[in-house]
Amino acid sequence: MTRDDHVARASVDIEAGRAEVWDALVDPDQISQYMFGAKVRSDWVEGSEITWEGEWQGSEYQDKGEIVEIDPSNTLRYTHYSPLSGQPDSPENYHNVTVDLTGDDSVTTVTLTQDNNDTVEAAEHSEKNWQTMLDGLKDVVEGTP
């Protein structure tokens, strides 16, 4: 098995239209509410840098990546590297994260995939983290505590 075989997947249905969900995916104030307090910076243009800063399990971090594709209300694809991984900052150690939105004006399904996980266990760990994040996104968009 290769890293390509270890893909983390998570999804959630949100009772809101895609435009509203999209806004929550790219608005730094909303992101910090559901992404474990992370401060996200990007100008949300293909080819632009994206950074995440915060604290995770007692360690400060500054992750980085690049916006690969941005199709408002449909798809957000970016690379992601975390120094906390202990891996060198080189292309083979970046994940590709894809967030797809489908649905209608009343319910949006958000599906997230992250590739390039070292092991099945790493993919499962990432899957749990992403599911927690997506559940938080749902709470923020639907206005539930």
C-alpha cells in the first residue's frame, strides 16, 4: 500500500444553501469557531498561500499550503503541510485536501477528502479530526451551540 491508498474522508449534511456554507468555509472569523480556534489567512485565489495558526494538543503550530482550486459554492482544494507531523517541508509531505459542496437551497452536503496519509491509522486519525471540524461547521452555519 502507498500513501495514495490512505485517504481520509468525512462528510456532513448542513441545513443551509451552498452559498451560506461556502461563506463559512472562507471567512476567517467563522473558520476559527469550528476549526479548533485556528487563525486562517488567505486571499482565496488559486495559487495563493493559505496558513493556519493556533494551538493543538498543547503545541503551537503554523501550518501552510496553497490554494489549488477554488470554485465558489462548489469546490475548495488546497495543499496542507504541518511541521507538527515531524516530516521535512517537502512536496511529498503535503496533503491534498478537497472540500466539495453539493445539494440545493435547503440542504448542503459537505464532503472532505485528504490524501497522502502515511498509514491507515494516520488516515483514520485525520478522518476523526475532519469529522469533528465538519460537525462544528454544521453547528456554526445552523446557529446551534
